[in-house]
Amino acid sequence: MTSELPPSLLPTLPGSSYTDPQIFAREQERIFEQMWFCAVRADDLERPGSFRTVQVGRESVLVTRSRDDSVKAFLNICRHRGARLCTQEAGEVKRAFQCPYHAWTYGLDGKLVAAPHLTGMPDVDRTTYGLLPVHVREWLGYVWVCLAEEPPSFETDIIGAATERLGDPSAIDRYQVDGLSVGRRIRYEVRANWKLIVENFMECYHCATIHPELTEVLPEFAGGYAAQSYVGHGAEFAGEVQGFTVDGSAGADRIPTVSDEQDRRYFAITMKPQVFVNLVPDHVIVHRMYPLAADHTVVECDWLFLKDVVEAGRDVSRSVELFHRVNVQDFDACERCQPAMDSRAYRTGGVLVPSEHHIGAFHQWVTDRLR
Ligand code: FES
Ligand SMILES: [Fe+2]
């Protein structure tokens, strides 16, 4: 099939890549359980005992703040007989997590601190039978976890993606993303494979068709070439546009450390496997994907602004509305493709036009990871 394609076209993955539960299970094992996974916003863990549970590959992971204020993450499984420890997505405990089954109790550092009749079992080591820890890193104000025994280099895989895209290691630091506050968070239930969402984010061939508001603000997007295919290039705002908002009106206060070269420009970064970062002068939009099944992905999207802007209750609705519309337009498109992945029309896949050819590298990356 491939050999019959004219040079303008490259093949995509076959349809089964987006529907086959066995392929999805392999992706969970070889991608999401091996790589750094952006789990929660650190600010969401307000104080010691605040917790979140997130699905990472096939595992439920418990992320919490410890007494010493550090963030810790564990497999959300009781070491006694395997009950899921926390069933809520978010919550707070005073000083320990107690299993609802036989009441084994774990400190915020994961250590086994109490269990019925534990004093009668002096040979049971409280660390050995503590919760199983997973690796944790904090960057951009997010908690990233890694389930691999030996995690890959965070510097290469995650920070490196930003450097590679922006062409300058300090460029992302100027947005001070870790110090920004969540002005708005929207959770999208997308009935599509996570790879369709990544592929869609990587190309702008669709921008002229489905993103009228975005192409008003970023006219070069109508040309179909995603700004992210050129290292260091940010798409420039249209001349009459004042801010990255749905109607081109002024946005919030500019992040003071953003450089003049970064002003009035939009940069997008894909951090494989599940994060997109969008940078504009006054806010940062971060997408985290949680792939739950071959045809089901939850996307949590945060709009981050300067703390003062959020605390003063400033109206950021026009900023939020622009990318919210883009999200809905994109996810609708992905959901329109998903059912077709099972069709005989897509058995050997589709094709990529030249402005999408870089998606071929993503397909190759997925294929290599699953081999
Ligand atoms: S399974 Fe948790 S205490 Fe028994
Ligand atoms: Fe899009």
C-alpha cells in the first residue's frame, strides 16, 4: 500500500491502531506506564493530606501532599488484600489514609502506621508493607509521575520537548508557569483515541475549516502550516487584534517576564505522550490527556493567569472562550473520525498531506515504543 502512494502523501497508522483494545493495552504498558505522566496541578494539593487520584495507564495513582509539604505519589492499592484505598477523585484526609476494608492505615509518607492487631505482629515491617511509591517530579506547577522502575530522563523527554520546539531553553521559563493560577478548568470527555487528539493538535491543515475564531486572531493558521513545524516560530497575532481572546479584545495583564519577541505571539508545544502547552503573553493553556480506553480520552484543560488576575476576580471569560471553542471544534473532529477507524475504508489507514508529514514521526515513535 505504502509503495503506491505518490510522494505528496504519507500513510497514517491503520484503523485498528485506534480501536484495538490489545493495542491500547500495549500503549498503556509501554507508553503511559513507562514515561513521565502529567498528573495534577500542584496547587490542587492545597495542604498536607489533600489528595487526588488519577488513572495512569492501567494503574490508579494516589497523589498527595506530605507533612513536610513535598508531593508524594503511590499506587492506590492497599498492601493487605488489594482494596483500592481512595475511591474519590479528590479529597482531603487529616493525617492518614485508612483502607475501607480492614482498616490498614497509612501515613501521608506511605508508611503503614496502624492496622487492627498490628502490635501482635512485630515482624511486619511498616515500610516494607507501606504503600508502593512512584516517582514524582514537579515542573511548570504540575506534578508529573512515572511508574517505571527506572524513569526516563525528565530533562530529555519533557523539558527537552519545550526546548526543541521553542529553540531556546529559557524561553518557557519566561512565562513563569509554575507561579500562575488556574483561572478556569474545563474537563472534556472525548469519545476518541488519544492519538487522534495528538495528531489533530500537531497539524493546522484543519484550522481554516473548523477554527474561524482562531484564524481571525492568528491569520497565518489559515495557511494550514502549523506554527509548531518551525523551531522557535510563534504565530503572530493579527494587526488589529489586541489580545488572545474570542473577539480580539484585550486580554489580561501580560506576564511581566515575557520578552518582546514573545509578545503578541502564540506558541504550542506537544510533550509526549499526553500534554499540550499553549503560550500567549498573558496566559498559558495546558491540556492533560487521560486515555481511559481505545475510544475514550478525558482531557483536562487549565487556563493559567497571573495570580493577581485570578485573585482579583478579573473577567477572563473572553480569553477562555477562544480556546474552549477551539477545543470543542477539535474534539468534535476527533469524534467524527473515531467511528470510521473501524470501517473497512480505513483498514490500511489514511494519508498525510505535506503540511501533515511531521505526524509521520509521531506514528513512527508510537510504533517503536510498542515493538
Ligand atoms: S484490603 Fe485494605 S485493609 Fe484489608
Ligand atoms: Fe485544531
